[in-house]
Amino acid sequence: MFDALAAPHGLAGASLLAILLLAQGAIYAGPSVLVFLWIFGEADDRRAAVGACLSSLLALAIAHVISSAYMHPRPFMDGPVRNYLGHSPDSSFPSDHSTLLFALGFALWICPPRQGRWFGSLLLAIGIAVGWARICLGAHYPLDIVGAALVAAVSAWTFALPAGRALSAHITTFCEWLFGWSIAGTKKNIRRN
């Protein structure tokens, strides 16, 4: 499967640049969505954004523990695959980029607001595209991306439980008090709550 998704040896020019931008730059879509939901969303959107942020932090912590305990070589370490990303030779399982995007996507997709579900679907699609790009460029195997999706799903499910939702709500309330100046239409939102 890796051979079918890996970049051909002659990959260069605009094609290489587009895949590099996807592999390295698309990750910023996740935090951008959270900031958008915080500033322009309603109270439910802000709670969903905080829950997604917490979910992604948990997922990245789990991924770090896994990659520290289990050294799985990257494709460019195993054979004649070019390291297009110039990535360091550390453990590839699971993919951090995909873990972050999938955790944000799953957490927003399972949250109540419809707007969150739309953004969650978008981030899941971006996570799949980033996973493909990182496989294509020789930094990951397909199972690294599948592992990232599983870690992210467990993390999102954890914060979808009542205790996780309550923690997200408490942190959201505190952050609204602390960063209320950043919310568009603050007076309107405060009156509704």
C-alpha cells in the first residue's frame, strides 16, 4: 500500500511544492478553526472549540507516549525512499500532524452545534489529505495515519463523555471571563448566557 501512495522518484516542481504545502502547512487549519469558533461562534461553539482543544492535547500526549515507547522507523529509514520533508529519523507511529487534525475533527464532529459538525468534517478531510501527503513524501506509512485516527477517536470520545463535557464547559466559562474581549458581539453573547 505504501508503494502505491509514495511519490515517484522524479517528483519535482509545482507538484512537489503543492504536496509539501499540504504536508506542512495544512495543519494550521485546525487552530484557525478553533480561533474562528471562539471569536465568531455562539456559546455552544466556544464550548465545542475548547473541548476539541482539550481532545487534541490528550491525543498528542498519548501519541507522544506511544512514539516514545515504540520506535517504528520511517519509510526513508527503511529503504530507498527519498526524505522529501527532511524529517528527523525518529519514530513514525503515530503521525503527529494527522493526530492533531483528526482529534480536532472528531471532537468537533461529535459535538452538538451544527457548525461544529461542518468544521469537524472539514478537518477530518484535511487530516486525510495531510496523511496522504506525508505518506507520499516518505515520512509515514499508512498504518501511522490509521494509528493517528484511532488515538484521535479515543481522545475525542473521552471528551464527549459527561465528565469531559463538564470539564470543557468549566474551562470555557473561565476563558470567556478571561478572554471575553476577544469574542465578537460580546455583550450580545453574554446576555444570551
